[in-house]
Amino acid sequence: MSHLVVPDGMVRTARGCKTSLVRGHTCPSQGKDGGASIWPAPARICRDLRDLPPANLATHYPAHMPATEGRDLSRHHLAGARLGRADLAGADLRGANLAGADLRSVNLAGATLADADLWGADLSDANLTGADLSRARLDRATAARANFADATLARAWLSHADLRAANLGSANLSHAILRSTDLRGATLTGTNLAGASLAFADRRGAVTS
């Protein structure tokens, strides 16, 4: 039977999750040794992790969750998850669903987020230096003061995103969609905007040289 280890030591079965499981996936299964394991591969996360304040996986599962640096989380369903300040440097999040996720001050330096869904996610103050966000969906995301230096956002979707005071220096935004994007005060020094759509984007106060 599938189990989910919760911080107070209780074990919930999949049927007992407070909210429905992510469609098509189950909670991590019980290990062969009889103990419930929160991160067997390929693990998927239940939606009710969001209901465990502050729902920061690194905070709630220090004994069960290995270091996330460089971890393969590709195609995982993390929509709405609260992962603020988590260390996900170098993690593989290709095709992951992070729509509406709380990623404030998260460390995603060098992470792979190609084709990831970050619609409406909060990336304020996040570190995404050198990250690969090719074709990622960041429409209506909040990334104020985020650091995208040297990141790849080629063909990414950033319509109506909040990138105020974000560092996009030397980032590759070629053919990216930045319609109605708020770029006030953003650093655009050396940024590749070839073929990018900037219709109605607000670039007041942006630093370009």
C-alpha cells in the first residue's frame, strides 16, 4: 500500500491524503524493508504536502529527503508546492509542472528547467544563474529581483511576467515572448533579445549598458 510520511511521524495511506493526489501518480511506495520511504525513485509528490506549513520539503523531511542538488525531478508534478529557499542547484526539472509554485529565494543555479511549466509561479529573489529555461512557460510569473545571469530562456514564454529589477545580464532570450512583461529596472546588459517579442513590455529604468 502507498504511504506518505508526515512530520509528526504519522503515516497516511494514499486514501487518507487530505486532498486528491496529482492525477496519474501515487504517493511514494513502502520500501522493501517495510519502512515507508519518502523518496524512492521515481517518487511523485502528493498535493497535500502543500497543507503542511510551511511545506518546505527541505525543512519537513531532513531525515527522509536526500540533498536535492543535482537531483532528477524531471516531469514531476509540483504545481502549487511551497519550496521557498530550497537548494535545487543543478537539479533536473525538465518538463516539471511548477505552475503556481512558491519558489521565493530558491537556489536553481545551473538547474535544467527546459519545457517546465512555471505559469504564475513566484520566483522572487530566486537564483537562476546559468539555468536552462528553454521553452519554459513563465507567463504571469513573479520573478522580481531574480538572478537570471547567463541563463538560457530561448523561446520561453514570459507574457505578463513581473521581472522588475531582475538580472538578465548575458542571458539568452532569443525568440522569447515578453509581451506586456514588466521589465522596469531590470538589468539587460549583454542580453540576447534577437527575435524576441517585446510588444507592450515596460522597460522603464532598465539597464542596457
